[in-house]
Amino acid sequence: MRKRIEDYLGKKINACEYIGHRINFNANNITLCHEAEVGAYILGNVDDFSLNNYELSLLRHIAEVEEGCSICNRCSKCKSIKFENKIAYITINTSDYCNSSCIYCDAHYGKEGSGYNPIPLLEKVKCYIDDNCFFDWGGGEPTLNPYFEESIRWISENGYRQRINTNGIIYSEETEKALDKGTASLRMSLDAGTKECFYRVKGHDKYEDVWNHIRAYRKVSDNIYLKYNVFNLNSEKKEIDEFLSKSTDVDIKHIIIDAEISAYQRELNKGPFFFTRKEFDAIHYLWDECKKKNIDVTVSGYAFSVRPEYDEDKQLKLPSLYFDNIDWETISNGIFPDIFANTTQLIDQIKNKDNIIFGAGSRGKQLLKLCQINKIKGIRIIDNDSTKIGKQIDGIIIEDAQTVLKESNNTFLVVGRYAAEQVKEINNHADKSNKIIWVKEFDI
């Protein structure tokens, strides 16, 4: 006889805290977790999701783990637990599209207007949703989902709690109502104090709109959490002071400190973002200033759980010692790469300069086309492949990298999967009068 969910209730199984307790509604699938350690366990597709399929997926997962043939067997969170099937945590990330282009984020490349209605899917498993279930909105930008307002209302009317992670560009009336009702909280990553730094990091000029929306939300609720991801582009004292000044002006009660995750990584960091002693001092300065202003301040586990430290209450705290994770073999001459949030910023930086595209591959050719479209003149191309030297791309002769790197006052554009290697080579062979721009994205 086929096993049923009821057959496992209250019994010990090999699983993790997520099994039966969590669902993630993603843009393209539905998963059990977002575990980076081994990869997410996929429960099914959005189009064929049903109560029966959910139950069958759970049963299949339990059987696979028991047999030792699941990806979850390799996860450190997998252990013997008492099985219960009350869904207590649900994430809603129905689209990868975002109307911001935060410099460190890859969740804004989706299609505009995308995003499905999660309500019919939630209704199908409502019998398993715990009365105290917590809903966590993300993406992409959730307010762009065509069904966002009615979904916020559905969650609130059913008495569930929810957190909306938003860039704040769009004001949501249903979010305001849920905040006023006390069933919602709101979290925004501001990552800057001044308008100039905000544009540099967030890639859009809606600074005033965002702060006006924060002010409006704050009028109905204390549950507004502003997050500051510290890295080398926003760690100046004046940025933190201005961020705190704006926060106190609207009477913000909660601030979250984090580090940009790729800058604060475990591995040696080749760039393009960095967490140096300056950033270490900045997070402590931000913490101390929040305490002085009686602002509730917490440490995010997103980056700081990499090398965690805890206080006497077992709460994550800021690192007490600076850890230098910079790959100095790559940045051997101290030429750190720069990076920009969008194409407009990139073009503004390279116009009227001596620019050299490092690499004559497909990405280098795309970058050349972008420069030509934007009438950037004097572009040169270099490569290490001797078979390419002397050949032409759109009339531009490909030059030998080793020869050109000996020149001065150039701006090298690195792009694609070999960017870190190119940064290393520039540092090894070029003098400090040269600059590096790590091209993150561009539209042809």
C-alpha cells in the first residue's frame, strides 16, 4: 500500500527543518528550500502544482532521503527529526524582473510584466498552512507582480503575517493597509545616504520617491526595516551619516546592517566588490551611531553568517576582528576594478577616455558594439590569443595584450567569465596610472 503523509506524522525521519514546513513559490518552479549548500529540492512546476502533487513530492522526498539518494543527504541540515506537516514559512518570488538595477544584484533580468497569481496555488495547500504562517515576499521586485495587491490582501485577510522586501519605488496601498492592520512588515535596502551614491548603487534616480514612500508607510506602522549593505562603494562616513539623518527624519525604529555578500565571502575575493578595513570600521560606526540614536539595530545573517560571532543572548553580532579576504595575487599592484550599475553609468564613465577592451571573444564583441552605438571613439581591443593578433573586428585591429599593458593612462574594460583573470594580468603588468572597469551588464 502506498505511504500517505499521515503515516509519517509524529515519527522520526531523516530530513531538515524545511520538510513539510516550507514552500518557495519561485518564478519558474516551486521548491522546498533555497539551500545554497547543495541546491534547492524542487517540489514541482508552477503549472501543474496541486495538493496531490505536493503530497506526492513530499512522500518522494522522504523516500529518497531514507534511501540515501537525494541531494538533501549531502546537506548539513539533514538529520533525524520528528515529522510534522504544517507549513509555517512561504516565500513568494514569482518574477525575476525588477525596476531597479542594484549594482550587486542579479535578480533584475527577468521579463517586465511577468509574475503569476500565487493565490490559487496557496488555496490548494491551505489545509496544510499553519495559522501563524509567515509569508516572505521577494523576487525581483514584488510590487510589479500584476497580482501583488490582491495577494497582499488575501494574506492579510486570512490572518497570516507577511514581510514585503521591496525597493520602494512603487507605493502599495494594500501594503499600507496590511502595515496599519499589524499583519505586515516592510524591509528595504537603501545602501546609501546621498542621492549621488544612491544612484551609483541602486542604478535609478527615484531617491526622493523612495524616501517619500518610506515616510508614508512609517505614518501607519513602526514595522519598517531599513537595510544597509556595506561594501567599498558606500562605506564613507558621510554616506552613513546622511543615511542616519534621513532615517531619523522619518523616525525609523529599525535598521539592519549587512555586508555585500560577494565582498564578504569565505573564499579569496577577486572582485568586483570589496570589504576592506575601511568597510569593517564602517559597519561598527553605523552600529554605534544607531545605538546613540536609540534605533533598534540588528545584524543580518545573509553575509555575516559566513564567519559568525554571537553575543551573550546568542544573537548574531558584528565581527570583532577584521578578516582580509582580498586575493592580493589578483590585486597585486593595487589596481582595484570599478563597476557601474547600468549602461548609462558605464557610458558616462568611458566617454572621452582611452578605452581598451580586454578580450576579442563574443562578450568583447558585444561590448564593442555597445560602444559604437553610443559613439564612443578610439576603442582598442587586446587579446592574449596569438592567433587573433592582427585580425580585425569592425575595422579595429586586435593588439597583443602583453605589449599594450606596458602603456600608461588607459582604461581597461573587462567583461565575461575571464574578467577576474584579466584583472590579475593587468595588475601584474600595468602601472597604477591605468584603470579597470569590470563591465557587469549591458544592453545591445
